[in-house]
Amino acid sequence: MKNLFITWLFCLLWVSCTSSVTHLDLSGQWTVRLDSTDTGIKSSWSGKLYDTYITLPGTTDEACLGTKNTLQPALQKPQLLHLTRKYSYIGPAWYSREIQIPAEWKGKDCILHLERVLWDTQVWVDGKKVEGHEESLTTPHKYDLTSYLHPGKTQILTIRVDNRKRYDISAGNLAHAYTNDTQVMWNGILGDMYIVAEDKARIENLQLYPDAASHTVKAIITLQNSSEETKQINLNLQIKGKDDGKHYASAEKQTQAAKGSSIIELTCKLGENAPLWDEFNPYLYQASLELESDQSTSVTTETFGLRNIQHTDNQLTLNGKPIFLRGTLECCIFPLTGTPPTDEKSWEALYTSAREYGMNHLRFHSWCPPEAAFHAADKMGFYVQVELPVWSVTLGKDSATVEFLRNEAKRISKEYGNHPSFCFWSIGNELQYDFTILSDMLHEMKQADNRHLYTTTSFTFEKGHGDRPEKEDDFFVTQWTQKGWVRGQGVFNQEPPSFDKDFRASLEGINLPLVTHEVGQYSVYPDLTEIPKYTGTLMPLNFLAIKEDLEKKNLINKAPQYLQASGKLAAILYKEEIERALKTPGISGFQLLDLHDFPGQGTALVGLLNAFWESKGIMTGQEFREFCSPVVPLLRFPKATYTNNEKFEAQIELCNYGKEELKDKVLSWEITANGCLLEKGQTPARSFTFGHNENLGKISFPLQQIRKASKLEVRLSLDRTEYSNHWNVWVYPENPEIQWGEVKYTRNYEEALAWLDEGKKVLFNPDWRTIKGIEGKFVPVFWSPVHFPNQAGSMGILCDPAHPALADFPTDMHSDWQWWDLNINSTTLVADSLQGGKAIVEMVDNFVRNRRLASLYEGQIKKGKLILATFDLQNDLDKRPVARQMLSSILNYMNSSSFSPDPLSGFETLKNVFEAAVNQKQSAKSIY
């Protein structure tokens, strides 16, 4: 270690001899002392460096300091709450190193810059306390060290970081700015660490206010003069293209700067042909502000985009053009480090993954990302929603917390407000309690910075709020209104599948753009092949516990099938969620929760991508972009299942939120079955304006030619473009043959046993309302079975489409819309006590239980042969073509030579399962 310090000191001395250097990089090796008893500077600093070393930027987790984890994998809390830190430390930590300020810096102001810290910092130089402390969770901590440093002399810089909670920003520490559920409560320093030499008269801050309508930009310049003398200042502002260097405008001004701060304004006209910034053309400008004073010159640069984000009634607009937010959440999920990256390359990779799946928008849930995230979003044309670091149900009770948040808003505006990607700002997530204080806060934020659109809270459960906008809102984020739901959670399990619906009725009386809140939250079974990826500071004890449980139950080979079956169902639901939003004028976007997994809050694996933003193999980006793109072809049709005496009829629509209006375009459609073309057609050529285009034409296809049960694919494409979309529908014979043959049907358990004793073929179909089991549902687990345990907890069907019992019932291995009727009219059987036989149709259980679940089971019992069906195959079959077809398919199988099931034991012990319950359906809200 001594040699390392000699090398470092040699490099520092070389830097001090280079007169052009104005930054002293502090990254590298530091010494550290953990101070869990909070004994303070006197006992922690004695004029010498500490004995333990750490690399900064970095964290105590990465340095393996703190309390080592001793938990083992287990299907219980806390292991299932989130990923587990290998090393954990909460409390003060003291970081020290030697520094030497270049002699040439004499007469300069020396400013310490620490990019990101949790939570509080204080600074000492040679044991002398630097005035003040910093406590921002989202912006750099800065200290004026001028009066404490002696250029040319070796000194010891000590930084105390205290990551203990300072304000009540969230119940249960769930706000993502300070939590162990995603980002961990790390101790250390992230990002840029340096001391900068500043002139006495300098540019303290440069804020840029562009106006796309007038092609101007107003510069608000904060000058700082730390000398006692009034300074003559010359300012020269140059506006150029950031990447192409093209000159657009300039402005000059002379002024007098007295001691302290002063504000100067400059306005530049960029010209009518100056490019605007949006997702399709994220053109960036660089503003270079030169300050000349006392024969010294300094230059401050900021990038910006020429854009106006506004709303016209209930439509979001960017530069006067309607936009639609195709968004997902970023909840500070970085499973290798537990900390957000501060380099642009990492953020570019994240945005690239999001764009692969059609996204143009990220909502930062209850936190604000580092500078690099904004730079990457600026360059790639992503629309960002920032939130203050708060998710509170008592906001307003503690005045200190409110004051902290007010100051944090000012810091965020100052630090990140220039970024064109920073389009939207919410105070926080699902805030509750005092909406008068929230309204006042939002008013202050809007008055201080008009470059963004604002909303009071990203939804709320507060009574009397959440179902309509607040008075200061520019846009409205919600999951329901006074008129009803605007997301599928409250719809898809309660209403038969239909594809001609939207959320218009729920928007009655809403006069602001509405963005649907946290759409989806459909749980997907864990991908256990992900386990080896956790090579960093976090351990996947949750994944390991699930793996061990499956191994113990001899179900480990099922894990890939569980993943695919549950994931395919989630993808189907996401498609309909997004298409309903697109079909609804007044909805200006959606925010998924989530495109990628959320490993906290009870292991909420709700993504089609894993926590690393990598595909799980459920759906490709190209497939997802069919319904999540700037341009989306759409169909309206009334149902998923038909009989062959009907017509398939659909209305053609298209949403265009693309780069330009579409001129002279044709939409073509075709209907296929097993790859064979059945019918095709096209609409007349026409233009498609921005926004939702409806009544574009009609598909009408008589189904009489479909002689047997079939799955059809209907595809709609915009000619000579990449934009195409498709839907599945199922067609069944109007009157399928119900051939009972030798099969005995009963709903009575004792009668089934008696017939089995006689060697009969028995279709046992008990009344699902009386089965002791799990509520039959079409939708999977909402969010997490740990976080929301009050729910059925199944995750969709799993079957073998090639099983002969399903030969006349076309299906994939997973749930699709044709299963809705059967799933809803059922109770899922817990089949753990059954041995042998075979589950023809399983239900995927949640990862906490990992039970063997089934709704269609076969087996040989004594001399008899049994099929047990726990979905309703008796009632109203004339109105339920799917159930009628399933019954026909089962009977055809049971009457064939293929019906030779394996021996089954345990059925005789299930008497207390049947006719033992009075089942009722759970409402969508009752899980909360």
C-alpha cells in the first residue's frame, strides 16, 4: 500500500506542475473507518490515515465492509423481500486521503464536488471542520474549501458519509431513492469526485430556456464574485450544434459584478430552420458562455434541445405535435451493484433495451437519476419523468421532510433542468395525506421552472383524490377515474374478452392528458438460469430458495415451462393493455410496471426482461413492437371465440405518433389458419394524421368454411413500412358432436368412486363453486404473492397441446384468450396428494407455494379410468362454445383407444375437497 501512495503522490506532484489543470481528480484509493457507534471526528481522526482501504467512487458493499450476510435461502421473509446484500452497513463512515493542491491555484476558489451520496456528508481538512453539510439524495454535494486548503502543501481531506435515514420520505423505506428493495442503502460516494479551481468572478450556474415556437433560447446566468472588489465582466454566449458544430446564434453583454451573486439574462434567436428536439430527431445544441474578467477567461458549457412540451386540452404535445408516451418504470434496479451507474455508456445500454421494445419514455419512480442518465436520454430522444425522492402516506405531517423536498426540487431544477429529455415532473409516487401542501409545492415548482409539465403525484389512494386531476396538474397519472378503470387490472378478469373496447367512458370529464399508472404488474415465474448472473454485491437468496424448493419437490424440470407459460400470458395481457390505451382519445400514454423485473417488494418479477434488461425468451422486441411503436395498426372486434355460423367482423384503425403524417398509404389484411391463407383485403389509399385514426375500413369474413375447431390469425399491415400487428381468434363448430359413448358423467364424488369401482370410464366434473381449492382466474398473480398475499396466486395454464385430450381443442402451451371462460368458471385443484396419472391442464403456481395445480387430470383407478375436470362443462353450454368444444374434445379422447391413463392414487382421499366450499370471486381492489 505504501508503494501505491508513493505512485499517487508522484502523479499528484506532476499534475501540480501543469498550469493548465483546473481539476484535481479524487478518484482512487482512500482509507476508511466505519463508525457504527457515531463517536465522531476526535476518535476517528488523529492526524493519520486509517488502516482500511477502499476504492472511490465505490461503496462499502463493494469493498466487503460492514456486517456479512448470514442468511440462507428460504421461502420466507426477509429472503423473499428482495435481493440480499452480501455486506451491509448503515451509519457514519469516514473516508480520508492525502491531497496536494497545485501551487498555481493560489488565489483561486477551490470547490469540492461529490456527485452522488446517501445521505449526509460533512468535510474536514487536516482535522478542521469545513463549514456546513450537504444532504441531497439526487444532486452533487459541493463544498467551498478555499479557506482550508494551502496550495503546494500536502494535506489530509476527510469526508464523513452518514447513510442513516434523515427524513420520513417513505413508509417501510420503499421510495427508490433510499431503500434496500432495489437500490440499496449504500455508504460511499458515486460518480465524479474532484476539486475544481475557480476564478473569484465566475459563472455559478447557466440555465437555458428554449422556445421552439419562436426559435429562441433565453439564458439565465448566475454570476458569483467571491472577492471584495466589484468586477468588470464581459460575457459572450455562443450557440452551436453539439455534434455538427454548426453556428446558430451569439450574444454579448458587459456588466459589473459586485461581491456575491447576481443574475444576468441573454436571449438568442436561433433562426427558423434551427432543428427541434424530439424522439425522432434528438438534435442537441451546445451553449458556450465565455466570461472574461481581470485578464482571466473561463468557459461554461451546457447542452439543450429546442423543444416545447405542452398540453392542448387532453392531448400531450411536443413542438405542437401530439405525442404518446410508451413508457416503463426505472426503479433504480441495478442488481450487480445496488447503485445507479454514473456513466453514459451504461445508460445508453439501458435505453437501447427499452427502445428495442418500442419505448420512448422512462418514469423514474420516487427518485431522480444521475447526470449521465439525462445525457444519454437527450442523445437518444427519450422522454423522462423525474420524481422527488418520496413515496409517503403521511406527507405534510413532518415539516422538516416537506422543507427537504422543497429544497431538493430547487436542486434538481438547477442541476438537471437544462436537459431536453427532462419533460415531466411528479412530486412523488402515490402520495397521501395533505394535498394542500402538495398543491403549494407543485405551484412553487411550476413558477420556478416552466420547462417541464407537472403532476402532483403519480396516482394516489388518498380518499377524495386519485380519480381526478389536482388543480395544479398539467397531466394526470392514474389507474382509475370516477367513471372506472383505465387499466386491465380491473377489467380483464371481470369481463369476457373483447377487443372493441377502450377507456373512453372512464375519461368523461377529464380535461387533461391522462397517462395510465403502473400498467401490468403481471407476475412471471422466476427464470432460475439467471442465478449465475449475480456476481456483484447482491445475492439472489430468493431465486436460490425457489430453486431448492423445486428440487425438493421434484419439479425443477418444470421451471422453464413455468417461466414460458406465465410469461406468454403476461405478454398477451400487456398487448391488450397497450392497445386499449392507444384506442382511447384523451389517453396520452402508459407507464408499464414493468418491462423488466422488479426484484424487490416481495420479489416482483413482472417483466418480460430480467432485472439486467435482458430477454427471458418470452417475446422478442420485434414482436412487442407490433403493438408498441410510433405507428400501430389496430383492429376492433367484439370477442375472441366464434362458432362457424358467424362472421368475423372487425373495424380497422391506426395510431400514428410517428415522425410525420403518413401520405397515400394502404392497410392490408389477411386471415390465415396454420399458415394457409383463407382471405385477404386492403383499404383504399389515404393519409393518416397524427394521433388516433379510426373508421378506416372493415373486415368481414364468413366462418362457414371452418369445419373443425381452429385458431385463426388476423394480420393487419401498413404497406411499404415495418408496421404490422396481429391477433388470434378461435372458431368452433356450431354444434360439435357430443359423443358420450361409454363415458359416465357425474358431479358427485361418491358416484364417481362407485363407477370407477365398476371399471367405468368416468368424467368427474364437480361444481366448481363447491371445490376446496384456488379461485379460478384468467389473470396471473398481481405484482407479488409476497407483497400482496391476499390473492389466488396462480399464474396461468400450462399444457401439452399435443395431448390427445386436446386434439379437438386448439391451444398453445399457455393461456390465451380462448381459455377465459374455462378459467373463470373453475376452481383450481391442489393436486399435491395425487400420485401417478397425469395433469392434462396444469395451472402454474406462484413461486412461494410451488404446489402442483391442475384443472384437468387423468388416471386409472382400480379398474376404472378417470378424467377430473374442475372447470364447468355442464351449465349453459349453448352459450359457451369454448366449454362445449372442450367437452367434445375430452369425450372424443375418452372414447378412443388412446385413453389409457397411468395408475392414479390419492383420489380416494379427496372427499373433503369436493362439495366442501362456497366459493366467491375476489374483486380487483381487494388484494390491496
